[in-house]
Amino acid sequence: MVNPVLKWAGGKRQLLDELSARFPEDYNHFHEPFFGGGALFFDLEPENGTINDTNIRLINFYEQVRDHPEELIDRLESYRDPEDDPDSENDFAETNHKGKEIKNYYYQQRARFNKRPYGESFDPIEEAALLLYLNRTCYNGLYRQNSSGGFNVPIGRYANPDWVQEQRIRKASDVLKNTEIFNRDFKYILEYAEPGDLVYFDPPYEPMSSTAYFTDYSAEGFGQEDQERLLEVAQELDEQGVYVILSNSGVMYDMYDNVGFSVEIEGATRAINSDAENRDKVDEIIATNVPEDERRGRIQKGLADFS
Ligand SMILES: C[S@@+](CC[C@H](N)C(=O)[O-])C[C@H]1O[C@@H](n2cnc3c(N)ncnc32)[C@H](O)[C@@H]1O
């Protein structure tokens, strides 16, 4: 079990046991088309397969972790405390791309991280190191961009921010060694998944009540049309004999139930799971086509978990 390197919105650490319990006993390759922080992938440590995300800088980050972990660590070690003065020997020591005054080291690194969206040449290792640095020093570990793609999260308040994360980077690099990394829409999976493979989908969503209008639902620009495309892709994989596990908002319960997936409710309201009248309290679902008699079942806790 390896820890994720980045903090990422929608991270699935709290659902790991529930997801693993639905895994088939045997499968070939593992694929994760909405990778984000990759909590399940790193927990699982799959031997091979594919990962994907539409976020171009996130994907560059994992390529650098896989291929150049030591350069990445060296670069991270050269960075200073976010509250320090800007580094006068580097770009953006005084003003950012928009001519706004740079207050401290954090905002200088944020401006340097934003070279690519503002059309300047960038160094892939530097950009990856800056992504982790900002992830560990920005407000709440958020990732948010403006309409030009500029990362715009303000500085966070941490007593002792730890942005180097060398052990996590080295372990993540090992786990990623035989993994292909893509920066495409999730439907790339139709070209790569083979019968007997396992695909875990974790699209952007907010846990929410099913009384909210479905058409209003859109998280990070992932709206109703995308949800419908995703359902079609999941069905196509199912027809090809690929195992599919998906986490999603409670509002999607009927969509997956109607096409024959086994759907279960997770989260605070799971006690009322099969009571249709109470579906408006639904938080999150896990949908899967893995037959119950092929599932691993709940993972036994290791001795270490009891100490
Ligand atoms: C809920 S997050 C995944 C969280 C992840 N499971 C974790 O543990 O951190 C969803 C991810 O999907 C990505 N995404 C959004 N639209 C996408 C699309 N059309 N195809 C692939 N990835 C997409 C986002 O960039 C985001 O990183």
C-alpha cells in the first residue's frame, strides 16, 4: 500500500475498503480513466495497466514521478518557505504575468507554475515540482484554475509545510513503472481495455440529494452529457467482458440500476439503501458489473490495523 503523492478533490481514501470488496478475485490489467490523486491505484499497486486524466499538468506530474523521481526530489529540495521573500535570481521576482506585484516566495512560484497556460516555454520537471510544492502550500490543497488555465489558489497557512515527499515520490515511481499514462477524454479506455481487465471510474461529482434537478448537476464542467457518455462507455465495456467499478453521485442510482449494474449506496445514509422512498437522502453510489460470486469480499484488516 502506497500513499498518494498529491491531495486531490474527490479523493477516494474513505471508500477504499468498499471499492476493494467489489474487486473480482482475478483480473488482468487495471485502468483508472479519472486519475486525480489516484488513491485507489496507489493503494492497490497494480503491476500494469493505464491511467488517464484531462488535467494536462497533473498528467505531466505523474510522467515525471514515473520517469525522473530523483530530479523531481532535487528540484523540490531547492525550494524555500512559502512566506519567504521572492527569489531575486528567478523569474517573476517582482510582478506576475498580469503585472501584479508579487508579495512572497509562494506567489512567485505560482507565477512560475503558470508559464504554460500563459504561452511561455516551460520545463516539465520544474512544472511537476511546482505542482507538488503548491499542492502542499496553497490554501486547503485545492486545485483551481481561471478561464485562461492559470492556477489561482492563494497561499495556505501551515506551521510546517512538507513539500518534498521524497519517500512517496520514490514509491509512486516504482508503482507507475509499467503503467501507460494518458491525457485524453475517458473514452480512450475503449481502445485499451481488454476482456478480463478491471476499470475503475471516478468522475467528478458532488455527493448530493437526488431531489436536486439532474440537469443542474455539473461538477468541474462534467455535466449531464458527460455522465450519459460515461454510462455508454461502461455498458460497452460490460458487453466486451471488462470488469467495471464506478463511484458516483447518488443522483446516478437509477441510470446504472436501469441498465443492469449492481448499485449500492455509500456514505452517511447507507442504512436506508434499498428504500426507494428515502432515495432523496442518497450520498454516493458504487455501481459494478462484477458478479457477487466473483468478488473478493470485504478485505480482512491486517494485524497492524488493530494495534
Ligand atoms: C473525482 S476526481 C478523481 C479522484 C481520484 N479518484 C482520487 O482518489 O483522487 C475526477 C478527475 O477526473 C478528471 N476529469 C474531468 N473530466 C474528465 C474527462 N472527460 N476524462 C477524463 N478525466 C476527466 C478531473 O481532472 C479529476 O482529476
